[in-house]
Amino acid sequence: MIRPATAADCAAIAAIWNPIIRDTAITFTDVEKTEAGLAQMLAEKAGAGFPFLVAEAGGLLGFATYGTFRNGPGYARTMEHTILLAPHAKGRGVGRVLMAALEDHARARGIHTLWAGVSAENPAARAFHAAIGYAEVAVLPEVGWKFGRWLDLVLMQKML
């Protein structure tokens, strides 16, 4: 089931997100999420009209959200999304269902294009996004720093 996240989901969201932050170069941040910080994020997104969706079936399987790509009125119909899945949810179609719901929300809001910023060290995410219609449009060399090394960011875009 896909539904909006609530504050009661914050511990499960952190349990998915923090190992990715801590142990991988999938995300370039090294600051782990807290339940309080996530609750604040959910409230801020809801207040701005941005979704934060979760997939659940016997527990939380993953989440997806989008928000501002860049500031300024010229970018009001361009958003960047995030999608993360629990390890046991990968390869089960959960990501496709989450992204379909996220894209439906974006279309209903008049969003023209969604962006994904994907670590070049995450070939599975690149393949996933390509399979659902995202095109690689740019590689930003050495824009991220984590684990004592520079990381490339791949920008992928889908016109809605």
C-alpha cells in the first residue's frame, strides 16, 4: 500500500535511510536522520504541498518524495525527487509503484519535469531510473565528497 508518511513512520524511515547514509556512497551526506528531524521534514513538506509517500506491506518497504529543484519562480514546475527502499524490498516492483504515485502527484500539481541526482557509484539506481523513463542528461564530475574521495553525480530527467 502506498500512503502519505506520518510522524509514526519516522523511526522506520530512519532505519531505511541511515544505513545508506552511514555505509554507502548512494547519498553524499554523512549526517544521519533523526526521528525529530524527519517529523519536521514531513511537516514542512506537507505545508509546502510536497508529498512524502511510503510503501508498506507488513512493515515499511521504502519511501519517495520530491521538492524544489532550485529556488526561484522560473523553476516552480521542476522538482527533484528522492526514492529509497529497504534492502528486502528491492526487485519486487515497490520502487515502480512508489514512483508512479509520486509522478501522478507531480502531474496533478502541474509539475513539468522530475530530476534524479544519482551517485555514479549506484548503477542499480541508474538502471532503475532508465527503466521508468528517465534519461541521463549530465554527469557532474567530483561534486560530492564522502569516505575521503570525490564522487560524481549523474543527473537524470523525466518529462511528465
